[in-house]
Amino acid sequence: MKIERLLRNTLIMLAVMYALGMYAAMYVSFPESVSNEGEYYDFAWTHWPTALHMALAIGILINSIALLVKALRQSNRALRNVVLAGTIAVIVAFVDGALFVRSQNDAYSFVMSLGFLVAFAAYGWAWLAPRSSNK
């Protein structure tokens, strides 16, 4: 698959991820307390918005790694660096999302959202930059 297509697909996945995350934040209320942290994951997997959000996160992580492998094979150093930044941002968002579900600490949710923003900006730039330089 061409890198442009992977970039486009990742941007679409990130946009859907954003919508699912916002929906989950507004309409899914986690229990106030549980006997162990694993119960938060059990709860999250039984509600479709959070389950789809977490499943899509796995897909985005895999796509980001595939993007990085493709980018490292490119001669364009700027593209490689921007895709690397996007991949790091996805990893940060993924880890902080997992920590948020486990702890319900809003700081993790905030860092997850920052990771999303950086990834979306980086992949958006990588996808649009070649188009704008051809004009």
C-alpha cells in the first residue's frame, strides 16, 4: 500500500476515534469505584462507544507502525521525521488511554487528547505537503 493511502486511512481512523472519544466522554459514565482496576476494562469493553474506541486505538497503533516502516524507506527526511512524530504521538495517546481506563485519572485523558492532536497534525501535514508542493 502506498504511503499516501496509509496516511489518508490513518487520518480517517483518527477522525472516527475523536468522534467515538467525544461520544464516550459525554454518554458513558464509568463506575465511581471498583474492587480492582481490571473491572474498569471489563466495563469499558461492555459499552459500544468505549469498546469501539479501544479497538480502533489498536488499529491506529498498527497503522502508525506500518506508516513508520514505509516512511523510513523514503528519501524525504522531513516526511520521515513528521511520521516519526505522529507515531510517537499515537504511542503516547495509546498508553495514556490505557492508563486512563485503568485509573480514571483525567490527566491521562488530557495527555491522550494531546497525543491525538499531534498525531492528526503530523499525519495531516505528511499527507497534504506533497500535494501543495506540486502546485
